[in-house]
Amino acid sequence: MSVSSGSSLCGDQDQGLLLDDEEEIDFYAILNVPKNATEEEINKAYRRRCLIFHPDRHNNEDDKKEAEKIFVQLRRAHETLMDPKQRAIYDALGVQGLDTQGWELVSRSANPENIRKEYEFLQRLKEQELMLQRIHPSSGFIVKTSCAGLFHEDPDDRYPPQLIGIGISQAVDCAMTANDRVGITGRVKSANGRGDGNVSLIWKKSAGQFHIENALTASSDLINLSCRIARNIYTRAAIIVQPSIQYFPMQEAFAPALTLIYSMRLRVRWQGSIILNLTPLQSAITTTLVHTENNQPKAVGNFTLSPSNSNVRLAYYVRNPERDAFTETAVQLSMLKTGQSSFEWQVILCDDREALARSTIYGVVVPIVLFQLATKVDTVKQEEAARVINLMRPTSDRIRREEQQKLGVVITDARYGQADSFGSSSYILAGDRTIDVTIPLQAM
């Protein structure tokens, strides 16, 4: 590497040149300047040491490598002490504070006490992020209501919506080794005045070409033990064998079962599966065809043959990524707040054949049409706002250059909207529902 080139010496390639005990490095001692040194004194000291430790001034390869390590430290010390904000952080917290990610999220201050508070805030954010990465928590909240009474033809037969079910689920998943993961899942639900719930312990293991998942599920009336073994047999196909056994404590009975699955990617974004369920009481075979879009199901078709319950199921999903929500033909609405929690509202529109047409028109067609009209209006407004901002860009750039020349106010980033819930009144974090108003503010 040529250190005399224009490339940065403190980039990712040179991080390995820093010493392991960098936290103990004194930048002032490296440059041999006092802690109250001025920028001119720091520049002079840096130039004097560059004459000694610049790698290009050494011919021996070993000396060049040693000089390169020291020169990287000199370069970082000089850059840190020449930046007033970084220098204030270093004086208060040392190198450990400089290495903390996220300083751009909080308002920097030259007060050491405020810097320490900001550092503690960023450390808490980092700890929360590490914890989420390790255990992968997820949760779900489902509310099921019935609006079938609203669409009866006779006004005397109509009744208000009713709450018929609620469900809550929580799950965590943690990696124990490179090939082993363990998790626990809990679910509770209440429907039609009856409550139910279960807890599951899951162990996942990767052994060569095999993926094994063992699960133990316990509820109030049964205990289920299952093992799922999957293996890719071709590049586009996989076979899954899932034996299970259920134990009913009240009846002291066992119910074994075996599921065989052959899954294959038919073409791009099309997946097909053949599922064979074998049980002592009844067996069934199911053919499934799934079309995906952006790693989410777009259309699903199931055809099941069974001695007691043969059926066909078709589902088509319409998503609006701008609102992080989706609807399907079953009139199921879901708003995703984050990738870890989901809130779902299921609505039953019809429970009688005579009211099927009315419920379809007023419960499905009319809301979809109104939603599409509202979305179209929002899109037009967004395009109009983008055109206005584009017209303001030259004025904003001119004002920014003028402010830079006279050391005035230069707006680097400005956002308007709802702040993130992780922040506080002292340290406000921009949330997902914010818009960039940097150009309009600079142009004012």
C-alpha cells in the first residue's frame, strides 16, 4: 500500500494497523503537545513527526511496516484533535467514545457532562440492538371481529359488530453454536368464550446437507413431539419428512402421524409442493402452488383430497409497501409496525348465503375502491411535492454556498414527522414516518 497516495489511511483497510490496546493511546502524547494546544501547534507537531515516521522515508521493509503502524496512529490523532467535536468527545471519553457508532443521531455538545450522557445513551441503544440480534424476538396480536350483522337486508335483523376472538403470541430464538439454535414460543387465544394456549420448545440443527428441527409443544389438553428433517435433493427441490406423536393426558391416548413433503421451485417466483399426511384415523394429500413477490406470497392455491374433508383454497394478496400493510381476499388487514411485531385484524363479513352479495359489495368492493382513490390522491400529492422541491434545489444550493462563504447557517439534514419511540425528549431520533425538508428549509 502506498501511503503517499490520496486514499484514506484510516479506512477499513487500515483498521488492522491500529494497535490492540488503542484504548490506552494518548493522542496528545503521540504528537507531544499539551492538552490545551492550539491547531497551529498540533499541525506543526504532526508535520515534524511525519518527517520521521512516514513509511516512504524508510527503505527496509520491516522498518516500513513499523513506521506505517505509527503513521496511522499519528494520522488519526491529528484528524481527531483538529476536529473540535471529535476532540471534545476524546477529551471526555477517550478513544472508546470515538469508536461508538451513532453520534450523528444526537446533538453534540462541548460540555463533558453532556457528552457522557450522550455516550451512555448510545451505549444503551447498542446493547438493545445486540440483544435483539441475539434472541430475535417476535410477537403477534390478532383481533377477530364479526361485521356480518351490518349487511342483513332487513334493518330489524341488523346488529353491531362483535368481538369474537383475540390471540397473542411471543417468540424468541437464540443461536447456541454455529449449527444449533434454540427457541421458545408461547401463544394464547380466546374465541367464542373459550380460552386456549400452548408453549413450544424448539431446537434447530444443521448437519451437513440435513436440516433438523425438533419441537415439543404442550397445551392444556395435549402434548405434541415432532421432528422435521429436510434435505435438498436437487438444486431446485427438497424433501421433508416430519414424524410426530401426540399424547392426550385426559384420555391417556397416543396419536402418531407422519407428513411427507416434496417441494420444488417450478420457475422464478413459483413454488410447488405435494404434501402427504398419514394418520391412523384419516389421511390426506394436498397440492400447493405459491407465487411470491418481494419474498412475500402473492397468490396461493391449495387442493386437498381427504376422505372426510376435501377442499380447494385460493388466496390472492394485494400489498401497499408505502403503508406497510396488506389485504387479501379473506378481508384480513395487517399493519406491520416493525419486522418483529405484527398486529392483525380479521373481519368476518358474511355468515349467511342470502347476505353474500350485499356483504361483498359494501364490505369488499366499496372499501377497495375508496382505498384506491385515496392512494391515487396521495401519489399525486407526492409527485407534486417532489416537483416543487426539485424547483427549489438551485436556490437552496446557491444559499448554501453563500452561507458557507460567510460562515453562516448551513443545513446538512432536516426532517419533519413522527420521532422514534426509542428516543427521548433530550435525544430525539428520526422515525420511519419522517420526510426530508433539508432543501425547503435551506431555500427559505
